[in-house]
Amino acid sequence: MPEASTPSQTVGPFFSIGLSWPDGPFAVPEGTPGALWLRGRVLDGAGDPVPDALVETWQADPDGRFDHPDDPRGGAERADGFRGFGRSATDADGRFAILLLKPGALPGPDGGRQAPHVDVSVFARGLLRRLVTRLYFPEEEAANAADPVLALLDDAARATLVATRTDDGYRFDIRLQGDGETAFLDV
Amino acid sequence: MPTNVGGGPSTSARELALTGYRRDDPADQPPQLFPDYVATRLRAPTRAPLTIPHGLTEVTGPLLGAGRVGPLDHDLTSQHAGEPLGQRIVVHGRVIDGDGRPVPNTLVEVWQANAAGRYAHDGDRHPAPLDPNFTGVGRCLTDGEGGYRFVTVKPGAYPWQNHDNAWRPAHIHLSLFGRAFAQRLITQLYFPGDPLFDQDPILNAIPDPKARARLISSFDPNETVPDWALAFRFDVVLRGRDATPLVD
């Protein structure tokens, strides 16, 4: 008889005492060749910064692999210390920053391919459950046009998931509610 | 510049025979907008999330913990020169999935207020005393059976500004990774017999009373340590797998 899942509760305003790691923002060690800063702001329904959010990222490596037993393809061993997971609390201006490598494309359902993407989780006071979204890359126009998840969104929603290029990486703002509301995903 | 494609040109998700995770019953989870919990009014998205099938990113996840957990990280009473004030308790349980299978070697992170109901966080302005012998942070890895065990003191209830005379019931925050991105869970555990449940919108946001009850730990007389600590049991159920692999 399947058991029901434990319910979610908000992370609350004081999570930084428990969930801060010195190496949290480093999905890849500093100085790794090709490392990119993913920066953005989390904003609420009034357009104000959310200074107490937690942003986490999870993604494939640049070869599109996961160092995980449920990726049956193997070949994910790397020498550069890539972890695939980043965690960053927002500051007083709602800003987060995670250092990562650009992921490779992945196989998708129906024999297609998924465009390179990063799965993003957002937790905060005032969020009773995690919010999930994805970040896509602006230079991957052809791959994005064929991506099975982006295909399910209208143009305005799709645009909220494509990052913009910056000098040292990418910019990806997360608008929780209202104007320009980020498209969130139920995984 | 297009990137290299991993996995070979013909490796589809169907050929990979990935298994996704079961969706939760909505009655078992809180909604995002729950106006009685005031902070949700400006933070809950207006649009329902788009349901997407599980692919490689969702069925994998960070398997962290090795090298990240020290031998005393599970014991929140032994991190300072002296012991903290308050009722010493053991909090223990198993992390399993929806099919009852243990989730071994997974990282559990916890944080809580002290026995007076004060967090060791600059943002907590509640005028209850800080305890120099208590930070309120712990972590452990579940064992081969999914078991975990923390030693701490029972946190106090604390007032917050949500509504007039609002108090959070005593609670411990838990964060779990599980095996997959789809299983990630942050929740709170509560203590049996707390008189504050009825006025708490965070707990009451969960629609089904049976689901709410899953967040209340049980007093566990078998795990009490005579002359030393009371014990409470709290099992965590993460999402179970779908019965069949993902196919077209």
C-alpha cells in the first residue's frame, strides 16, 4: 500500500543558520576553466526584492552526464570537481549567485533532445512548497526551439526561462508573482 | 555556440528506461497561496505550475554528504563549551519512500530555535534569551536502513507577526535531498499535544487533517534514554517511484 508523502512546509526566515555552506555557491570550484557566474534577483508580487530566499541549482555536466546511479549512460567521472549542485541564499537586494559550468544537451522523451538547461529550486518564507523552474541559454536558439518543455509554454512564459548573457556568465531573475511572473514547473 | 550532445545521437529517454516519481495527492501538500499565512499573499505565483514529465535532470540529484558531516554534527547539545538549557531530546526516525523502501546515505539538515524560542539568527528579534551553548544546527546522513538520529533540546514556541497573538508551535526544520531532484523536501516537525496547532496557518495550510498529522512526531518511550533524554520519533516519506518506466 503506497504511503503518502510527508507534507512540505515553508523554509522560514532563519534557514541561513542551517543551510549555509561555505562552498554552497560553487557547483564547480572557483578558477575552473569555463566557470560561469549565474546571477539574478528574486522579486515578489510588489516587485520588491526577496532578501530571504534560497536558490538551488541542479544540472548535467558539460557532456550532458549526471554522476548518479539513475543515469544509466555512465561516463560522468570528471577531474574538475564539478558537483552539479549549487546553493545560494539571496542578499538584502534579493540577489543570488552560483558558479557553474554550462550543461550539455540531454536526451529527451520521444527520441528528441532537451536543450541545455539547469533545474532551479526556490525556497522562502511565504512559500509553503518549493518552486521549481528551469534556466535555458540564450545562444541555444535552435535547441531551445526544439526543447520539449519550452514547447509547452506560451511565448511570454517561455521568455521568462531564457537567461541573458553577462560579462562573466548569465543573468536569470526570478519573479515569484505578477508582472513577468517566472514560469514555474510541477516536477 | 551549440554544445556537444551527450549520450549519443540515438539515446532517447525511452531507451534509457528512466523511472519517474509519483505525483503527490494535492490534499497532502499545502497550496502556494494560503491567505491566512500572510507572507504567501505576495510570494505565491498566480499561475498554476506546468506539469512536466520526469527526465534525467529530475530523476538524478546531488548525492552529497560524504565529507560534509562531522562526528558530532548530529548532536546539537555538544557544539559549545557547555550544554544548552532545555529538555534534552532524541529525535529519530527513518527516511523511506512511498513504497516503504529506505533512502540510505541521504543528507538530512536541521535547524531550530533554542528552548526559549529564540533563533541564533540576526533576524530574530523576539526578546527571549539567546543560549551561548546553543546554535541550533545539525546534520547527519541516514544509515543503510534510512535511519537518522539527532540529539537536541526541545525548541520553544515563538511569537511572530502573522496575526494578532500569533505563535508558531514548537518545531524543528528539516531539509532532505533524497535520491533525486524530484524528491527534494523541506518541512517542519512538530511535537504531540502542542496547544498552538489550531492557530497556526503554516500547519493548517495542509488541506487533509491526516496529512497534517504526519508532521507531528510521536513520543517514543522505547528510545528515551533513562536519566538523560526523552525521545520523539519522526519518519519522513519521500516520493516513491512510478510503477512503469517513462515511455511515450
